[in-house]
Amino acid sequence: MKQVNLRSDKGTGWSSRSLGARCRNSIALCSDEHPHIGNYRLLKTIGKGNFAKVKLARHILTGREVAIKIIDKTQLNPTSLQKLFREVRIMKSLNHPNIVQLFEVIETEKTLYLIMEYASGGEVFDYLVSHGRMKEKEARAKFRQIVSAVHYCHQKNIVHRDLKAENLLLDADSNVKIADFGFSNEFTMGSKLDTFCGSPPYAAPELFQGKKYDGPEVDIWSLGVILYTLVSGSLPFDGQNLKELRERVLRGKYRVPFYMSTDCEGILRRFLVLNPAKRCTLEQIMTDKWMNVGYDGNELKPHVEPVEDYNDTSRIDVMVGMGFSRDEIKEALTNQRYNDITATYLLLGCKNECVELIAFCVQWDLDPDSLLATSELSSALSPTISWCFLRYVSGHCPAGTPMTSDADPAF
């Protein structure tokens, strides 16, 4: 096995706060070839837009992979800037297992960095291109998660307005994560919205007609298009150009594949209704027969947002070991600062094994990222387990040191 340098001359170890303090809200090229943003080591570009790009990065203190959306504020006009800050405000307010989570916001004079949950499975769109249409059982499992997340947004008076297969991501366990709230907005029933936004193949007919709308009904139409796409691998409405697409959407006619079940066809007809006032509600959809096949006794219910636990002593103890003070941890979490402290706390809670294993790494002064970068095991084991396993079996722990420690009751 290739020799691994656990601690460089420039002090990349992470048992002290020196690294966190040095990198906090800074952009620098540290001792390796990867640039850093705050406490994140940038790895590669995974997405690009006109004024933004998305980078895969690793949080240095916990080793967790994250996605960082990097927006060039200098290229945005005042209206676009207002929309950007609205997106951030909305993402801060959301806490659902099927919505991409925001961990930290770093802002400089010219750039805004949104540190978010990384969904390693990629887009549902790419999954469909690679694997073809889903069987209804698989589509149902995914669609239940999507409906739960969108209903949760609507309960909080938030409309997404850009629901499409490209904005549905899959995590390592194939769970759906709704992403890209760039077109989202708050709505109030009785106060109409009038912006045409989103992707035309998923857009509701009233948007093509330039009519004002409440909000949820345009998401509900898009959900119907998504369900059709999951089950058939194609779009219900398509055209050679926007004019042709518009005509087909306004007719509301689409082909029903021969393999689609009667129940699936029935639920689609509840979504894809031309008159928005007669379109189904998500509360009605949650009780639909097709939605609950195979889920006896577990009918889809509205998501109940859990109260965030900001007093997890195991996580706080690990953070104190990293050099954070208990007072600044409490202040950041209580006031939801979305800074490096909030991010570290949230990332420590991502997996059940995370806190204890990272505490082990902190205790033995381990630089996990260096190990992971050169490890032959990195593809076979989860990152956290790889670091601790390699550290232990490679003899880097003091001779005779047991895996448990009286000094730390976590072990």
C-alpha cells in the first residue's frame, strides 16, 4: 500500500482548530493541489450554468462530501440578486428528508457560496436515460417521496415552480432529493402570481396562456408530468418547437402506454387536468389507491417536521474536540447562523456512525482526507469507516492502544 503522509509540514492535521480558523470564510490553495473555500476542499465541477457552477467538495473537519453552488454576484442584475437571496431564505426554512439540505452560506463581495447536501446518485433524468422507464413499484416509491416533499413545501406556503426530472436527485440510497429552488417563491392563497418560469415540457397550461395563478396548482401539473415520465421514460407533451409544445399542452391529450396500469392511468388523469380549479390536491393524492399499493397500514401522510435537536451532546463534544467553544456552538445553532459551526454540527449528524468514528479520528490526530485520497479501500468502504479502519490497521495508533478508551465514554 502506498505510504500516506498523515501530517504535512504545514500542519494539515485536524485535531486542533488551526485549520478551521485558517480556512474559515477564506478561499485559498492550501498544502495540496485542491483549492479551498472555508472549511471545504474543492474536488471537481459537477454542474455549470450561466452565472453559477456546482462543485463537489469535502468538508475538512468531518470528511463529508458536499455540493457547493458558486454564484458570481457581479453578473446578476438587482432583480436576479433579489431572487437569489429569496432562494437562500427559502432553503433555510426547509427541513425535509427528500429536499436537498442547506448547510452553510459563505458570502464575499463578488461571490455567494451555498454549501448543500450532495446527492451522489445524480439526476433522475440521467437515471431514466441510462436505465429506461421504471416499473410502477419503483416509480411509486420515488413518487411518494416527491409528493411528500412538495406537499411539505406547499404547507409552508412555498411553491417550487421548476419541478422536473433534472431537478430530482438521488442520494447514495436512491432516495429522492428535490433540488434547485431558484424559481421558488412564497405564495398566499388569493394573491396571484404571474411569472412564467420553469421548463416548458413540465409547465401547466395556464402558464402558456399567460394567466395568473395561486401557486400549488402549477406544481401539481408538473408532478403529473413527472409521474408519466417515471413510468414511461418519455414526456407526455413534446414538440419540435415551443409553439407545437404549447398546442399539445393546451389540448391536454397524451398517449397512454399499453403497459401502464389502470390505477396509474387514473391518478395521472387527476394531475393533468386543464382547468386548474379541477386539478387534484396533494391531500387527495395521498389517499389515492395507486399511491398506496404495497403500503398497507402505511398510507402516505403529510410530513411532520421534526424539531431540530441542537443539544446533541455527542456532536457538541466532538466539535469541542475540534476547537469550537460550547458558547459559540450554542449561539450559532440557536440563531441558525448557517456558518461553519452550523455546518459542522449538521454534517456530524448525517449518518449514525459519523459522530463516534470522527471522534476516534479527532482523538488520534488523524488527517482522514489524506488517507481517503490514496486508499485502495475508498471505493469499497464508506469514507468515515475507511479513514478509521486504515488508521488503525496501518499501525498509526500507539502500540497496544485498545479500540475502546476509558477517557472517552463514547468508546
